[in-house]
Amino acid sequence: MTAHPARVGAAMAVGSMTSVQLGLALAVDLIDRIGAEGAAWLRLAWAGVLFLVVVRPRRADFTRATFEICVPLGIVTALITMLFMAALARIPMGTASALEFLGPLGVAVVSGSGRARWVWPALAAVGVLALTQPWQGDIDAVGVGFALGAAVCWAAYILLTQRVGDRVSGLQGLGVSMPVAAVVGTATVGAAVLPRMTPDMILIGLGLALLLPIVPFILELLALRRLNAAAFGTLMSLEPALALLIGFLVLHQVPNAAAIAGIAFVVVAGIGAAHRGVRDAPASVQPG
């Protein structure tokens, strides 16, 4: 029996988020050693090299229009990585993930239709509020600004990734966008971080690149071929909950009662989005 496309897409999205949060938890120590910009550059550089070597994008798989979609996707990918790592260096992982989620939430509200357009994002927003708990003390304003910048880029990333997945066969789009992201990251912070690199840091960066972004981006590309942008955006509400869980298991950050309640809200919202989120028509691939 063939699995429902929305369920398959939801499973891929959850797998992507789990890989992201595990990679971020492991990157916290790396940030302490080489800085947020160094950790971001390592991930981008390795991902760009590996995608270029493994995927080996072919000119025949692109038209000028499809190639021009992949380039801005690469730019946005670099910005998400650098902004979020900068936020992670200043504020807790769960808080940063919850703020970054506002990007997918905005996509869900703008792209959705009918009553569910507001019900699931609203429920998820309550969960995010419970997870962030802004009433608890002071928070680093610069860190919040970085996380909100990442949220804007994430919203653009969702829309661009769906367009690339619809118009470019296989993983060819990522074979272009990830090297572009690596070039943008190197041009932005390379001069500052390259002198800090050591052989062990470079090997650690390879492992992190597999967890984040290589595996997640592949899963997200495939998920967005099965889910509409509204459902995918709302389903991303699970990410702050996963960040809280992995923060507890890996970093020993113990959640309070409000955070646990927030997890319940975002899980319900994610299930609701996945149930109604299959795309209206199969994604069509435009060959070169």
C-alpha cells in the first residue's frame, strides 16, 4: 500500500528538523572554539564541496530561468546559516529556534487557505510563545535580531526551495545552490575565519556539514515536492520543540512546565498541518 504523500512529506520534514537540531547542539562547543562565523563557514564550505562533487550538476538539467532560481536560494542558504549561528552564540538554542520559526509561520499564514490558514499557525504561535517565555528576564537583543533575520531568510528559503524542487530534476538544484552558499560564506567571513582553522576543526566541520545542512536540505527538498508551502511552514513549528528536547538530552537544559505546554501546542499544530498539507497537484520538473 502506497503511503499518503502528505505523511511521507511530514516524515521527511521531521527527519530534517531532527538532523538540524542535533547538528546545532553539537555545534555549540565548536562556536566556543572558533566563533559563530567560523562554525557557519565550516558547514557551508563542506556542504558546497560535497554537493558539487556528489551531485555534479549538469548544464542540460537547467534553463537560464531555473539556474537563476538556484543562485538566490544559495544566497539565502548562506544568510540563514550565518545569522542563526550568530544567534546561537548569544541566546539559548530553544529560544533561537522558536524565533526563527516565525519565518515558516509567516509562510503558512500567507500561503494557506480556508480556516486552517489561521487555526494551525495560531496554535503553533501559542506554543512558540510558551517556549520562548519572553516574560522571563532579559534577553540579548542582538541575538534576537540575528534570529529574526534568520526567520526572514527561512521564509524565503521555503518558497525558493519549493520552486527549485518543482523545476529542477533530482538534487541538481542543490548541486548549484550549495556551492553558491559556500562562495557567499567565504566572501563574507572567510578572511576572518581561515586563519583559525586547524586539521581537527576541518574534520569536525565535515561531520557537522552532513548533519547540517546536507541531510536536512535533501529531505526538505523532497518534502516540499509533497507538501504545500503552508503545510510545510506550519509543520516547522515542531522545530522549537525538537530543539528543547535535544537541548535537554545533549546540553542538559531542563525545560519548565510552560515549555512542555508549548511542545504540546506545536505538536498538535504540526500534526494538523501535515494531515491537510498534501499539494494539490504533483510537482512538475522542468528539464533543461
